[in-house]
Amino acid sequence: MINVSKPYLPPIDEYNKYLQRIWENNWITNHGPLVTELERKLEDYLEVKHVHFISNCTTGLQIAINAAEVSDEVITSAFSHVATINALLWTNCTPVFVDIDPKSLCIDTSAIEAAITDKTTAILVTHVYGNPCDVKRIEEIAGTYNLKVIYDGAHAFGVKIDGRSVFNYGDVTAVSFHATKLYHSVEGGAIITNDDHLAQKCRLMSNFGISQNTPEMLGINGKNTEFHAAMGLCNLPKVPDFIAKQRLLSEAYKKQLSRFGLRYQEIAANIDYNYSYFPVIFPSEAALLSVKEVLEENAIYPRRYFYPSYNDLPYYKSAYCPVSEDISKRVLCLPLYYELSVDEVKLIAGIIVSKTNALKRVRSYSISSI
Ligand SMILES: *Cc1c(COP(=O)(O)O)cnc(C)c1O
């Protein structure tokens, strides 16, 4: 069986060394020494000012929204994990959907200004599959209309723009270290910002708003444990290997799948990409479904991600987003993870190629027989 992703588990001896330290410290949660060590190492690795390790990205988004005093209408896109939209709804904000750019799959910045009203307080958008949004244009718009900018950077660990971490943009970014992401700490995430005041506020808010045993502001529990930090510390040195391997596998897919009319997300030349996902865009939903079916018959499980487009949730319906709806019907993430082999990629691509050829034969047969 091949799943869309497979969490990397470090050699158990490596994890045991950290467990040993947890037992020696006799400290298991509430911002212990391993959490602190992980935060410092992440700050160095990412070259950002403040990394605050938290329980998960979703809570991180909610804390960031409250810390940045975002309320009312927030510009976002419907082509993301439902957690992005849920974080806004959970904090009583109103998501205002702007469609995506069909090439980058991130928010279409040319459509943002038309969606801004006097109730808009922020732009909260996702670096989709790790491909950065047009951060410079978003910064300009935010400057003109005095809006906060929060990024959902769940997919963007290790991504750089002009050689600098993508997490340097916006007021604050929430990142996910969930088991299915490129870099994981089982469950977990981080709030990242270069703003000292915001960093301090996010820290307090994720600890019930308590400072020196006294509640100072409204908070929640967003803390993470020494055990999760231990997994994060084990996996961090491997990130360059994860990226290099997933790059190799992505290139192997592209080589095998060339000439088949599939389209890919376009990533600009100034981006150091992290190869966290391998999304392919089929010419039609029918083509996607038939390929998905034949892969599943072979115990290969790709994922429709993101599907559906979230402008039409059962609990929140909003504007029509034609590009987001169209892409979400046609995009499929193929298996991609560190321990996948090039031979497995060839196998998966081979199944897709033969199915696509068979579909083409059926189609030309039916056309020529009319
Ligand atoms: C995975 C994901 C999240 C949620 O992350 P958790 O750490 O599981 O809360 C949020 N946004 C996006 C874009 C994601 O892919």
C-alpha cells in the first residue's frame, strides 16, 4: 500500500536520547528545556526572530488572529485546508473569499482590492502547497488599506523567497508540524513573527493569557510538550534531506508524466521550493476520477487536496470562486514522502500513463465512430 504521505520516524535510538533528557530534567510540558531548544534551533534554521512552538497550526492561527486584533471581515481564499477558514469563523471573523490565480494556486492579488470594505481588517492567506503568495503585492495592499497580514504557512517550512525564509513576510505566520507535513513533531506547529510585541502577546495567549501566575489577557491553551519537541529536534537536521529527496521524486514524476497534458502549479524562479507536495492538475474531473480509481485498485492512495473549494461549506456559504472550484475538482496530490522510492514513482506514473492512454483510445474510438 502506498499512501499520499508517510510520516518519517527517526531511528528509535535518536528519540531515546531525548527521552533520557526528559527523564533527567523531570519536566514534561509547560515550556520546558527541549521546547526552548527547539525554538532556538528553528529560529536559527529559518533565520527569523521569534518562533513559538505550539500545539498545532489551527490553534496558532486563532492565537495570531486574536493577538493581531483582527476582527470583522478578513480577505482569504477558498482553496486551502478547511482549518484556515475554520480559524476565522472560530474567532468570529467573516471570511471574504477572493479567487485564486490559476497558475500559482495562491490568492489572486489583482482581485483583493475589489473585496476590501470599511470592515476589512486583515488578509489571511495560505502559501498553497508551499508556493508563496505574491507577498510583495499583499504587503503593498495591506499598507495602502492599513490591514494586518497573517499567513497560513502550514505547507511552507523551508521555503525561501530570494534566499530568505517566506516566514519573514506578513505580521505573523502560523506553521504546521503535523505528521503529514514535510517536517513534523507528530502534532505541533509554530507561530512565527519578527514583531517583538506580537511575539510576546502570542506567547501569553497560548498559555491561558497568564503572566507570572496572573491572567493578563484572554488566552487559550496552545502549549506543546517536551515529547513533541523531542520529535521536532530529531527531525530538524533531516529537513535538507527531506527536501532533496522529495525534489528528486518530483522530478522523476515530471519526467515520467511528460507528454500527458497534465498541468502543474507554477513556481517562480526566485523561490527555493520545499517539494512538500506533488499536485497534478488533470484536464477534467472525469480524468482525475478514473486515474484515482485505477490507482486505488493498485493500493495507491493519492489525495484530492484541496477538495472541495471551501466557499461552499455546510456551515458557511459565500461568494462563487470559479477558479478555486474548477481547480479543486481537477487537482490530485500524488504520493510524495521521504521514504518513497524512484521505482515506486515510476510504478505510479506508469499506471497513470497507461490509464490516460486507454482513455485517449476510448475517446478517439468514440469520435471516429460517430
Ligand atoms: C495541515 C494544515 C493546517 C492545519 O494544521 P494543524 O497543525 O493540523 O492544525 C492548516 N492549514 C493548512 C493549509 C494545512 O495544510
